[in-house]
Amino acid sequence: MRREGGLHLPALSRVPPLALPSDVIRRARTSFDGADESEHLIEVKTTGLGKHFPFYVTANEVRCSEDVQTRFHLFRVFDFARVPRAYILTGSLRSRCRLEPTLFRATI
């Protein structure tokens, strides 16, 4: 287990990837702050492409990032195939990213 900014992060190998479009790997995780044992929600988005390549988020992930802003962290891993690097977005994804609707549910 690794520490990152006060959060305990279990090894990535323990969290199985879920299928998403193209080369994106998604892992949802929970971590705990060592100081007060508070729960943190961690979403990891990975790509072999560059830092500014768009990534997919679900409506549920956006809602969660707004509902629990102080506990929500999106780890964006990029250049995964060459020299993996990452940045962290904390709080509301709506305020941190430009969101574009790409999928709609239609009912008759």
C-alpha cells in the first residue's frame, strides 16, 4: 500500500480493469485517510495518449464528484505506454472540466 497526499492507495494490480471504449482503462476505488479514517472515493482514468486527450466520465461520476466534493478524487494517468504520468482532479468535475454530452438515453 502506497501513500499519496495522505491517502492510502492499494496496489493497482488488486483492482481489475473494466472495459471502456478505445484504450481507456477504468478502475473505481475507495481509500481511507490515515489521519481520521475518513473515506475517499477515487476514480482512475488511464490512456496511452497525451495529457489533454479527452476521457469519458459517467453521469454518476459527475454527480458523485458534486455530492462529495472533498472526498472525490479523479486520478488521470496518461502516456501510459511510454512514460506514465498523472495528475489529480479533486472536487466537482463540472467545475474542473469542460463536459460535453456524448450519450443520450432515449425512451418511447
